[in-house]
Amino acid sequence: MFETLALNAPSWSDLRHFVPETVLVVTFLLALMADLFARGRRPAGPFALALGGCLVALAAAVSSLPAGPRSILGDLVVVDGLAGFFRVLFPLIGAITILFSWASGEIMGPRREHKGEFYALVALMAFGMCVMASAADLIMLYLSVELVSLTSYVMAGYMRTSLRSTEASLKYVIFGSVSSGVMLYGLSLLFGLTGETTFVEIRAALLAGRADNFALLVAMVFVLAGLGYKIAAVPFHFWCPDVYEGAPTPVTALFSVGPKAAGFALMIRFFYTTLLSPGGGQAAAGAAAPDGVIVGPADWPLLIAILSVVTMTYGNLVALRQTNVKRLLAYSSIAHVGYLLMGFLMLTAAGLEAILFYLLVYAIMNLGAFLFVIALNNRLGGEEISDYAGLSTRAPWVALMMMVFLLSLTGLPPTAGFIGKMYLFAEVINRHWFWLAVVGALNSVVSLFYYMKIAKAMYFTPGERAPLRLEPLHTAVLILLAAPTLALGVYWTPFKNFVDRAVAGFAGLGG
Amino acid sequence: MSGDLAFYGFAALTVLSAFYVVFSRNIVHAGFSLLFTLFGVAGLYAMLAADFLAATQVIVYIGGVLVLILFTVMMTRIPRRGAGGRGLDRFVPAGVFALLLFALLYKVITGTPWAEKAPVSADPTTARLGASFLTDFVFPFEFVSLILLAAMIGAAILIRDRRPAADDGAGGAAAPTGEEERS
């Protein structure tokens, strides 16, 4: 490896294409330093810096669009449409998390310490997720996954005086290190098979027929185990409910969308780049999707389809039995991974567009549902479904907004979730995976039952009647999330175009 | 030939001591046995002409991590002998799974034409490693420093108690650790 070493240092000009990520790292460091000077109960400096940094990164990411395919930093990182999409999404998720952590008792309560570091870590995690979405080399793949995992472990155990939080962190660490060990083994097999570490070079080596098929299958399954853990797909989900329940709710909200989306980004880039030979459908360009041809004989779509069905069915069936809303949402997030995997196995541009659109919608509605839990936890001190009894009379608007999120999570019109599911299912049917579409539809029906359990408690179960006032900041962010959930259900063309451009600029499919 | 002998020696050292780590019921013995496992791996690195990696393995893992593990064992009240029985109900499925995994990996390792590199000369690698850390791989190199920083902050958050105990308010007499919130 070192014999061919060419001494070409990445030039500073590479950083021009890496602005959002650079901003996030600088934000992290500044927020850490600001924490040294923070006084009082609430660390306003780190909070403002982290929030401002995420927003600047967001602005930088938006202004860098369309991100043309460009390999930077020694070909270890690629900035293309896919990376461009995700580096808009992650600072946004980070900013929302930071916003609603500020008024959350679980993070800012009087018994908490290290409040400033918390905001710094959110910025660092956003950076790690951005790199996950643009990693083009096995080294960056592994390192970015580790950075996101490490920050996650810390945040899960943030309430260090709470037994549940500590347990969540410990479980996360143990499952995380095992699965990253398995993934690392898979990566080493892959390197042994191909002698390359860059995704594109790995594909070239595989196309040249330099790899044994059985060994390739084993290597890829191992890698899938590591990434499946990040997105919490069955059977790599065991940590998920306990971690989601034990972690502080703002952190759970972040976990349920951030690392999941980053895991999908990495899965798409890794598997599509290494296993799909380009040009399969490029000849029939135009309206036809640029389908790839899978390298090797393994029936990957079928394998992923089984994974998808098991994931969504398990998530939904177990969610039915939950009474704790955080646990319920944890299982529901597992089910949503199942839906998203349906789009993943289509191997088409339309499938990818559906995934990205759904991830965007899912981020908004799931953050909204979790914010509702946070806001009420601050007032009621609990998150059982029964705690929400009579909420429609106590706080009618808040209950209504939660209703919007629940309808959207189920996938009913006129909400964004409906449009997201529509695109996913349309592509599944277009590609003649009818049985998969039927299973997905049945699953959506099942999910209606448990989402409506929350609705029933809010609207039909009598409870206290005293009006409930939430933190103003929480109400404001709830509105900020509920509005797009409704609006995207009615008018979604700009967002669809945004997603389509991202997929069109994806180096893995476009060639 | 002497190379082969050294390889089998290091390999045997690694595997046998790893078995002892797993099967020993005394955690101190297991910790000490880990020393030989890590040393064997360092030997294998050295045989692959990765001299810097081998030295790092010895310094970091044996000198640092292992000593920490042993200190932790000594300073916490973990029962020296493994607590509870290791029942057959857990041993059998785990053993079967491990054997199946081994069979799978064995088939992969022996049945695969690996992309082998020609044997490299055993020149010192340190200079070339240093050069590539600051050129081709400068980004991962800096990235790792962020990971380490995150780990340090994490350790501080999870372990360090910044607040004086008297600050605990009314429940000052209660044990500060292990309290369950909102229960």
C-alpha cells in the first residue's frame, strides 16, 4: 500500500467544498471553549454558538447546491448530490435538537451538569453524520461511524444520575462495539478480496472478477450488520428500545432521525457504489431510471426485502403492546426503517428519491412527535400514554398538532407522511414487487392502531381539566414542525424537485 | 523456515491465550492472559513488516489499556470469581453459534483467492507512515483527533462530578448515585 505512496497533500482549496462540515467542527470547538466562560444556570454562550453554527452550516450547505460530484481530501470524501442533500438535513436536525433541548428539563434541569458540552456534542455529531454521508473510502466509512457512535454513547448517558440513562448508554456501547467489530471484520475481508479501500476502486476490482463470490457475500453481510445497527433494522435492533427509553428525550429524538438517516446515506453510497455496475440502465437514459446491474450472483434485493419485511412487521407488532410513548416511538421508528428499506432494494433513481423524500418527511414528523413528548414531560413528568388523558381539553392546540404528527407517521392524507409513503409504494409497485407492497400496506394499517392509542388517550379518555401551558419555546418549535408536516402533504413539488436533483447528482448512480 | 516457526509460535500464543481469556472464571487471570494475546498480535504485526504498528500495539494496548483494565479490576469490587453459574442453557447455543461462525469464516478464508501483495521488505515504516499521515491521509488523521476529543469529553461528562455534594439540596443525605429519576 505504501509503495505506491504519492506525496500529494490535499490542498487547502479542498476545504472550499467542505464548508458546512468545517463550520460544524469550528462550532464544536468554539462551543467547548465558550463553556469555560459560561455562568449561571443555563449556558447561553455554548447554546447560541451551537445553534448559530448549525444554522450557518445549513446556510452554507444550501448555498453550495447543486454540489457537483467532486472527490476531495485525497479522494476519501466525495461531495455530490447525495452528500449535498444530507448536509442540508443534518445541520437542520442538529439545530432543532439544540432548540428544544434548551427548554427541556431533562437536559437543562437544575441537577444537570456539563450543559455546555451537550450543545458542543450535538454540533460534533452533526459533523460526523455529514461525513458519513460523504465517505468514499473504507477508512472514512469506519471513522465517521465511530465518531457518530461515540458521541451517541455520551449523549445517551447524559443524565448520569439516572439509572435508566446510564443503562441505555452502557447497552449502546456494548451493542455498538460488537457491531462495529463485525463491520470492521467485513471491511477487512473486503480489502483482502479487492486490495482496495476506495468504494469506486472496490467496484472496479469486483467487476474485474477479482473476488470470490461467497467471500464477498460474507463480507457484505458483515458490513450490513454494522450499518444495520446504525439504522436499527431487525435483527440488529436490540439496543434500540432500551436506549430510546433511557436516553434523555431530546437525545432520543436526535437518535431516531439523525444516525438513522446517516446510516441510510452511508448504506446507499457504499452498497450502490461497490455492488452496482454503472451503465446498466444508462443506455436507456431519459425517462428510464439509471438502474444498475448487481455485481456477483447474490440476490441482494430479495435479501434486503426479507430484512425490510421482518423489520417493519416486528416493529409494528411490538409497538402495539407498548404503553410508554418513548418505547412506542422507538418501535415505530424500527418499522419506518422497514418502509425505507423497501425503497433501498429497488436499485432505481426513483427508489432513492422516495427514500430521501421520506427521510426528510420522517425527520420533521418524528422530531415533532418527540418534541410533544419532551414538552409534556416537562409539565407532567412522565411519558406514559395514560399521562395524556384529556389533553384535548387541557391544551387543544398541542393535542391537535400531535394528531397531525400521528396521522403523518401513519401515512394518512393530507399529511407529508402520506406523500412520502405514496412515493415509496409507487416505486415498489412499479418494479412489480407486489407482495412487498401488500405487506407494507398491511403494516401501515397495523401502525394506525397504536398511533391512535395516543390519539384516543388525548381525545376520548377523561382526565384532568386544568389548562396546561407549555414552554413558549416548545410551542414555537412544535408549530415550526407541524406546519411543514401539513404543508408538505398539500404542496410538495419544491421538495420533490430538491430530492430529485440530489439523486441526479449522486455519483454512485449517475456514473 | 524460521519465519514459519515464528508465525506459528505467535499464532498459537494469540489463540491459546485468547481461549484462556474467554474461559477463565477469574477476571484477574483473564486480564493477565489478555497480555499474551495482545503480545502475540504484536508479533504477527512485526512479521508482516509493520514494525511501527507492532510497537504501538505493545505500548498502547499492553502498556496502557491492559494496565488500566487490571487497575479497574483491582479498584472496583467485582467478585474475583465469576458471579453466578455459566449454565448449559447459555453455553450450548453460544458454542454452536461460535462453531458455525468459525466454519463459515474457515470456508471463506481457505476458499478465497485473496488479493495478495508481494512480500515487502522489512524496512522501517515509520517515516512513510508519518509522511502519509500528513499528506494523503491528513483528513482521517485529523478526524481521529476529533474522535479522541469526543471520547475525552465523554469520559468527563459520564464520570466527573463537578457539583459539590452539599449542593444536592434537601435530599443531601440520600445516596447521590443510582437514584432513579421520576419513578
